[in-house]
Amino acid sequence: MRTFARFIAATAAVLALPLVAGAQEVTLRVVSAFPESSIYVKRLETWIAKLNEEGRGTLRLNFIGGPKAVPTFEVGNAVRTGVVDVAMSTGAFYTNVFPESDALKLTQMPIAEQRKSGAYDYINRLWNQKGNMQYLARIVEHQSFHVYLNKKIDKPDLTGLKIRVTPVYRDFFTALGATVMQTAPGEVYTALERGVVDGYGWPIGGIFDLNWQERTKFRVDPGFYDAEVSLLVNLDTWRRLAPAPREFLTRQALAWEGQNEFWKAHAQEEIKRQAQAGIQVIRFEGAAAKQYVDRAYETGWAGIIKASPEHGPKMRELLSRH
Ligand code: 173
């Protein structure tokens, strides 16, 4: 009996250990909604390696993998329910959790400014309430989106073209006359190869990561919006974290977010690389260019406001250049 009591006491102590501050290293499970060959995941892995090195005894991130572990459009729900603790994703991939997520593509000021203006706090409260997520850091910005095509156009009109989309581009490309088809990034190459689509939406950087340059003839300029990729943490996990690992994770995430100037240079390199790969630029100039970009924001915000009459207008006010 005494042995049994001791066994119970010992078991309880072991189970209680992670709750005791500083008692044990905490391990969190991380997934990516982007494929493992993408530059976003390369940077994620570099960040995790450094974090694990510096976080010995405090926090460890265990990278489970990309869409083979959790499919792209399921990652948001996996974070919401706590199936995973941390995810790298973009709002367009979890509109099935709450539709406001897709508004982050429409931000017209850097994340550093959003943190100062109160926009970040508004976003994070919404992500807490509607997604059961902590919006930890935005680790991609300064990357405009573009339409890439295999058929030539000479004005902003996609009538008769089938274009691969995510929610990012749906309203804009539809307004331009396109027939749209949604796929995860991992299915773009096959869709191009089989001629199922005549083009696709993607940021200025990253088309080489899955060899799409082999199946791309044109890029349309100018770009529009600003690609957003962020780190999300399940809110229960976040609240359960002891102060030391939570502060450590916050600091590491902010340090990564602070490196977003990288994306400006990367955009320039990718433009050169696309030209070298033979991708031609279809460029709208002057008033046509302005009209094109204005149309992108108008249709983008109209979509967000329609889906969220409650938060859409406030988000537009907080996230637009005035
Ligand atoms: O898959 C996509 O085209 C998409 O929505 C996206 C969003 C952010 C970065 C890269 C792609």
C-alpha cells in the first residue's frame, strides 16, 4: 500500500512537472502550410535551429513538416484546436476558420508600424477570439503579388483565362473576368503541366522553389497587395506557457520579424532570376497601372467587408495608407 501511494505521488509529480516554471524544457509542435521546398520553410528551419540552440533548457520547437503532415488548408484548424502548437501560414489558407484572416494581404504599412498604431492589437484580439490563436509575428512582407500567365494579354482583362487562385486573388481575378480554380501551392505545377490553368497568382518571390518557371511565360506588372506569412500559436498553448519560454519565444519571433528588409532585396533578385529564365513582363503603365492596383484593393476590401461587416471596415481603416 505504501509502495502504491509512493507510486501515485511520483506519477503526479512527473505529470505536474511541465506546469512548474523552469522545471523542464517545453517542446512545441510546429507545422508549415507551405511546402518544404519553399523559401519560407528554409527560413523557418534556420530560425528553429538557432532558437533550439539558444533555448536549451527553456524551449524546443519540433518541426513536424509541411502539407504532407497537415494539408495547407487544414493548418488553421489544426492550430485552433491544438492539434499543433505553432504554425507558419498565411491568412488565405485559414479563411475556413474566420474570414478576416485574408485581410492581412491588404496592409499598406509595415508590421513594425502596425505594432505601434494599435492595428496589431486589433488583429491579435480578433485572432484570439475567432481563431483561438496568438498572432505571434509576421515574417514575410515587401513581396507584392502578381499574376503569372502562359497566354499573352495586352490589357487588364483575364476573360477566357483559367487562373489558379487562393482567397488572396479570388475577388480581384474574378472581377478581371478570369475563371478561377483554387489549389494549394503543392498542386500548381501539375495544374500548369496538364494545361488545367493558363496561369496563377503568386508573390514576386518563390516561383523557382517548385519549378514553376518551367511552365511560366509571362509575369504581369505591377504587383498588388503585400504577401503575408506569419507565425501562429494555439492560444491554450500560449496561455499555458510559463513566463520564461513565452518571453523567449516572443523575443525570437520578434527578432525574425525584424529581418523583413531581407524581402526587399529578395524581390529584386527574383525579378532578375525570372528574366534570366525567359519570363517576359507584361507591364501596365501610368493610369492603367494605377487603375489595376486600385481595382485590386477595392475588390479585395469589398470581399473582406462582405464576409465581415463587423470587422472589415475597421480593419480597412487600420491597415490602409491614409
Ligand atoms: O498560395 C498562394 O498563392 C497564397 O495565397 C500565398 C500567400 C502568401 C504567400 C505566398 C502565397
